[in-house]
Amino acid sequence: MKIGIGSDHGGYLVKEELKKYLQTKYEVIDYGTDSELSTDYPKYAFAVGESVQKGIIDVGILICKTGIGMSIACNKVKGVRCAKVDHLEEASLTRLHNHSNVIALSANKSIEEIKSIIDVFLTTPFSDEERHKKRVEMIDGYGA
């Protein structure tokens, strides 16, 4: 699995820690930022989202102070289903029901909690149930 990861300045330290963790198991592409200097989160959200859209990466991980702005920005990219996730159940359900391909997280959680959430997100498959496939198709087809 190829994973793209991005953050703004508020998520930079968490991103760097997560990168080390993920690189032991997956191929990881870092879309920035590369410091704690103030920067604009949408450019990193768009970069990860566009890479999912083009098939360069399988899934994306975004981190900022809350995860909210990253999620909003990334969902502007056609074909992206980015979920702002706060706990393990959401990580599981967003993959099972929504076939989410990007996760947005708050940098305010402990690194161990973030790792657990990411592990659940990355290892939970889409349910492939007809009702869920229909709903994902409705989302993906909107505005086409």
C-alpha cells in the first residue's frame, strides 16, 4: 500500500513521528509541510487529494490542529472521500461504510492514539455491501 501524508505547521511534528512509524510497514510519500513555520493547510490537503484522485497513492493521511480544515479542503477534490476522525470506531466505520480514501486527524491527540486510529483505518476494508456501494456511488456521482 502506498500512503500519502501531509500536514500544515500545526501537524508537522505529528506527521514526522507518523512517517517514521508508517515507513516500517508501507511506502510513504510526504507532501509537506517541512517545518513548523506558518503555512496554508489547503495546499497540502489538495496535494494529497489529487494524488489519491490520480492513483499515485492508495490512501492519504492529513494532520492539522483540528483536522477540520484539512478535511474540508481535501473533499473539494473529485473522487476523494476524506473523513475527519477522532476515535477508533469512526476509523473503522468510515472505511466499512464510506470507503474513505483519506483520513484527517487532529494533532492534539497523543501519538499512540493517532497510531491506533491510523492502524484501524489502514487495515479495515470496505464492506462491499450493496447499500454501501450505492451510497458511495451517489457521493462520487454528485456534481459529475
